[in-house]
Amino acid sequence: MWQRAYLTRLKRDLDLWIERGWVTAANADAILASAAEPGAATRRMPSILAILGAVLIGFAVMSFVAANWQEISKLTKIVLIFAAMWTAYGAAILLEKRGHANFAQAAVLIGLGLFGAGIMLIAQIYHIVTDDPGGVLAWCVAALATAWLLSSRAALALGILLAVIWTWFAIDLNDATPHWEFWFAWAVAAALALRLSWPPAFHLVLIAGFLWQAINAEAIIDVTGFSPTQFAIIVILQALTLWMAAIAFSGRGARLAAVAEGYGIVVAFALVGILQGDPGSGEQAASGAAGAVFIAAAVALLAVLAVLGGLAVMRGGLPARHLSGVAAIAALAIAYPFLSVTNAALVPWAYAAAILVLAAWLVAYGASRGSRFAVNFGFVVFAAEVLWLYFETLGTLLDTAIFFALGGVLLIVGSVVFERMRRRIVRGTATEGGEA
């Protein structure tokens, strides 16, 4: 199933690359034939199993270190751990020289796991707090350095994960101020993801960036004086900026740009939906809406968003008519604190209508850009909003039995209609050779 989905995606990408002149039609046929070989999927299985085995070995070693092994001297423990670590790195070098790159990556991952186990061991011996951010930082730096020196994807993924754990520990020990130091490690990881042109790492980088804001939300609110609503508005504008930046610079990396575009769409729509369901926070947001920091941040993001939107249109990545949809999302976010003060009861219904219109626009946007993700997510947003309206209205007006019976019929009929519409639009999108 995965192989068939991969080949379908590869064919769409190749059609786009042929259209842009990056690949010839003959080469595209050869690439598809090679990818469709019966052994193509099975050749990747040993490397996947090797990586999983490396992860298990790392966990086994750390579990062994965490145990209280009184019989072994402190020096012996340290020698054992670091000897095993350097043995793993030596094996990685040997495997790389012999052409077994995937197994070399597994050995690198084992070495990094042993390095982390060594940090834990030293902390245990000298009674250092095991969740000290310094130890996790050292481990993160080692992983990112290994990724840079050896072009190791496994090390890069581990480094991104450790950066998130580092900021989690840091904010847990001191939640008075945001953990700004995280962004140094994040910038290095982002640069490595771009250097390796590896979409999974780019996914992890973007997830880590949004996770940092979630982990540090309370600290950011305390330091800036933002209300939770104002903070959500800033994140919405950031997501829209990421969305437009992905389109504006898609020519330099279509695959990575599609990843960034997807996250921008999801975060923007998700947070607008959350604002719709929480109009009670509007008074608190409006009371600080005139704050200089919030206004400056919002104006700066809107200015950058406008520049990137114009650049996306100029470079042909975005039809000019679709800028109105992005502008509407930004307007919904900015206007929320003021509208929720003047008429809080009306906000959920006004925003519900706006979200339905924007969901339909997102489907049209995805069809025009050849983005199956945007088309599918547009239907998801539309269906979710219809469900919200259904439960908010009919659930309070009808008898329970009638409510569930009518609801079942509407859901079944609606699901059939939505699925037929979605498949028709997705098929049309696929025939145009656009990006997913």
C-alpha cells in the first residue's frame, strides 16, 4: 500500500518537474520504472530495521545505566560506556567505507545513544539532577554536530527531538522567562534540514517551532503582557506568514515548501476555530489590545505577510485572487478582540459563517494550485464546522431521540456527498500535475 502511494506521489512530482524543465520525459520514465521494481520497497526494509534496532539498543543501554549497579566501580562504568560509544562510531566509519550507508547511520545513532547514556551515568555517579538542561543540551549539540559532519539524517532527527526536550526541561525549572536559547539549536537544525533536503526533518523542525511556543506560552504571556487571545492572534499571523513564505520561495525547494505551506494552513485554521469557540476571553484580550508590544508585533507580522503575499503573486506561485482568502483569515484574527467585546454572543455564529466560506475558498485554492492537501483539508474544515453548528443548534432544540436519529441520517448523507465532491476535485487536481 505504501509503495503504491509513493509511486502515485512520485508520478505527480515527475509531471511537475517535467513541466518546469527539471527532468526530461525519458528520465522520468526511467525513474518510475526503477521505483516500481519489485525489490525497491524491500531494499529499504533492512535499513529501517537497522535504525529501529539502533533505537532499541540505545534505550537498552540507558535503562541499564539508570539501574543501580553497585557491583561495578565508577571508573569501570565510564570506561564501558565510552568504549562502546567509540566502537559504534568506528563501526559507522567502517560500514560507510564499505558502502553500507544505511547501516552506518544506524551505528551513528547507537553511538549517540551511548553518548546520552554516558551523560546520564556521570550525572548518576556525581549526583547531578538527571533532568538538568545542561546534559540534554550537550547531547543535542553532539547530535547536531554529528549530523553536520556526517550528513546523518538519523542524528539530525535525534538532535531536533533533544532540542524540544531541552526547552521542556529548561522551562520546567524556570518558567519566569521563555527559553529563548532554544532558537539557536532550532536554527542549526533548520539549516541542516535544508542542506540535506530531507522533508521528514523539515516536518520535525516546524513541529518543534510550534511546540516551543506551546511549551513557553505562559512565560511569553507573562513577559510580554499578552492575553492568551492576543498570543493566539500572533501565532495565527506567524502561520499565515509561513504559508506565504512557502509559496514565495517554492522555486528553491518545492517539496519543503509544500511541507511549510501545509503547516501554515493547519495552524491558521485550527487557531481561528479555537477563537470561535471561546468568545469569553475577548474582554481580557481587548483590555490589553492597545499595548505597544502587541500592536508592534501584529503590525510587523502584517507587513511581512503583505510583502510575502505580493512576492508570491509576482513570482507566479499564487493567483492574485487568492490573496483575499489569506487577508480574510488575518482580518478575522485581528478583529476578534474588538468584536468579542462589542457583541460576544454574535462572534461564534459570525465566525462560523466566515469559516465555512473560507473552507470553500481553501478547496478552490487547492484546486488552482494543484494541492491535494489543501483540497482535502478544506473539506475537513467544512465538515468540522458543519458538525459544530449541528451540535450547537439542533442539540438544544430537539428531543434526544429525534436529535440522534436526524443526526445519523444527516451525517451519512453528508459524508457521501462530501466524499464524492472531494474525490472529483482531487482527481481534477491530480490530472493537472500539481503538488500534493
